[in-house]
Amino acid sequence: MDRTKSDNMHSVAIEHLVGGVNSPVRAFKSVHGNPIYFDKASGAHVTDIDGNVLVDFVQSWGPLIHGHSHPEIIGAVHEKMLNGTSFGAPHLGEIELAKKVKNRFKHMDKVRFVSSGTEAVMSAVRLARGYTGRDLLVKFEGCYHGHVDSLMVSSGSGLATFGIASSPGIPNDTVATTLICPLDDIEAVEFLFREHGDEIAAIIIEPLPANNGLLIQRSEFLSRLRSLCDDHDSLLIFDEVISGFRFKHGSYSDICGVTPDITALGKVIGGGLPVGAYGARDEIMQKLSPLGPVYQAGTLSGNPLAMAAGAKTLDLLDEQAYDYLEELGAFMEERVGSVLEKHGYPMRLVRMESLFWFSPGDADPAIRADHIPKDAGSLYADVHRELLDRGYMLAPSAYEIGFLSTSHDESHILGFVEALDDSLSNLDWS
Ligand SMILES: *Cc1c(COP(=O)(O)O)cnc(C)c1O
């Protein structure tokens, strides 16, 4: 597959944009080659500037649950756009999307819209701290919550500890407000609560961790987090920026049977436009300005185009859409599983409805970050390159998950499985 124009464009891009990109995951640093410059996209396909057509399993990293340029979503945005792109004032679209969100997230009495997942999480954390009057947060190694200062913290060497900044530029005082635990380790969380229980504002977790592999948690673990929070008057924040609206039977909290206090959303609720949201019961949301003292604002918050894209996206997510995604996911899981097995390639496909991940190694898939085999990156990079050359695009990192959309069908999966079979035959890996 010829990517000369993309490669040339990359040498132009690096003159003007840092590393040629506006978000580091796009840089292809952990796989071979340069980023690919897109020209257009429709349904399951993207077309790059060399004219190559690729089947896309990245789907803008999650928002596009109906694929690229869905005509009804584009139509809804277009119609709104003719009336203005931003009001900076209330409008009906905000109420409409808030109702749809509440319909799905029953524990939310009120919703606040923002413009990204990062902003949603950052604001949820401020609200939790403002509500409890406490500073400390508990977060889990391997969960990503956007590039929020107090959440860009990882464990150093110790187990349940204060963490270390995962980027320069984060003040030590900020890092010192975040306690880090491994996923699936209830003793570690209990220890933190014994030591600091009356200073902990909130536990924040992706209930379905999906930014460092797909690490499906035991529901007993999540429910123990709930009871620890209850015992210490701390809040439980679920970051459902990826998992929100991915499941037929409600939110991930419905699936695991654990109700959080505050939920952060993003990705799917914007249907491909920049939207984030957070919500909770009234007692908590009333602390937020203009009703309460906790300040949070946004020039483009509740933007009419974004609200319209989100509302149409959620409308299209009826029961049939979810059934379809589950069927397609099961089909993919079975076919991909048998190809991996046939070649004895040390990878497993982990899947939950329309989300999937190539888990490295032959053992049972990891459910905590430090149990993911260390050679994950190299195993994946070769497969990624081979698949790309055959027209199938997965995320350019072993730790990122894949996304199915309602625009994918069995032919895309069969093509992918054939390309995978061919790729593995071509790789000299054992
Ligand atoms: C993507 C993501 C974020 C950050 O959202 P942005 O829109 O990229 O700022 C936060 N939390 C989770 C779980 C995410 O998947």
C-alpha cells in the first residue's frame, strides 16, 4: 500500500504541529511508520490522501458508534448549523440531550454539559472535592481520565501509595492529593481508607477500564468500592467516557450493579462533535454554580451542533442497534479467536459488546495493568503493520482498544479475519 503522500505530508506537518499531531496517541510512536493523513471517511471506511481505503476499527477513538459521516447525524448538525453555530445562551437542544442522558443514567437528577471528556472528569473531581470539603482522590493504575493534573499520576514502586506525576508540569502539591491503587486489589484500597479515610473526597475509576487494554473488573470489587465510600462519606465517581452508551441494558453501572455518586461522560454522547457531561443526584449537583459555590463554566458548553449530533446518535441507538453490535462482536470474537488459535499466536481477543482488545500472551487476560505482559507492544506492532498494509486499521498502540460501529458488517469482519490469517502467516514470530 503506497503512502507516499501521507509520508510527505508528515514532513510538512512536523514543521507546524508538535510531532505533526494534536494528540500524542495519533503519532504512531509505538508501532512502525508515520501517521496516516485522512482525506475523508464514511461508514466503516476512511480514505487517506493517497487514495487508500481502510476499514476503520478506531472510529475516532470511540465517539462514532454509528460510523463516520452517518447521514442522519450529519443532517441533524447541518439543519442546526443554519440557525447559528453557538449561542452562549440556553436552547432546546440542551434539554433534549439532558433528558436522553438521564433516561439512561437513572442516578442523575441533573446534567452539566462541557466540551470534552477531560473537562467532564476534571469538573466532576472539583465537584466531589467541593461537596465533601476534602482534597484526596483515590485512582487506579491503568485507568485514564483525560489529562487532568491530579489524575495524571501513577504509582511509583510501592503498592498503595501516593503516586508520582506521569508528566512534568504537574505540581508536587497536586500529585500529593492523589492516592494510587492497583485495579482488582481490594486490600490496597481498604488500606488507603484505613490510613486516610476521613480525608478522601472520592474514588474515581473507569468501571470498565478501557484505556490500557480492556480490563474487565469483578463486580465484587466495584461494589466494595461503593461500600468503602459509604462507610467514609466519600463519593464514588465512575468515568464512563468510553463505556457510556455502549451497552444495551443501560450504563456500565447497571451492568455491574453498582451506583456511583457522580458519572462522567464523553465520546458517544457527542456523536463525533466535542461533548462531555457529568451528572449526579440533586443534593450533589446543587453545589454547582449558579446554584452553589463550586464554579465551572464553558464558552462552548451545550453547543447546539454538538447537542444535535449527540441527540441523533442516541436516538439511533435503539434495541436493534445494540443487538446488532453484540451479534457482530460475538461473530468477530469467534472468528478472530480461531485464527489466533490456528497460528498459536500469543494473543487473545477480549470483548465486551462493541469494544475489543488484543490481550497479549497465552494466559487468562489481565484485569490489572501490572499483569499485562511486558512484550505487549512488540507483539502488537508487527500485527498492526501487517493489517494496515492489508487495509485494516487498528489503533496504533497495543494498549488501546478497538471499536465496532453499526456501520460495520460481517463482510468487514470476514475481511479482517482473512487479513489477520494472512498477516500471521507472513510473520516470523515464534
Ligand atoms: C477519552 C477518555 C477521557 C478523555 O476524554 P477527552 O474527550 O479525550 O478529553 C477520559 N476518560 C476516559 C475513560 C476516556 O476514555
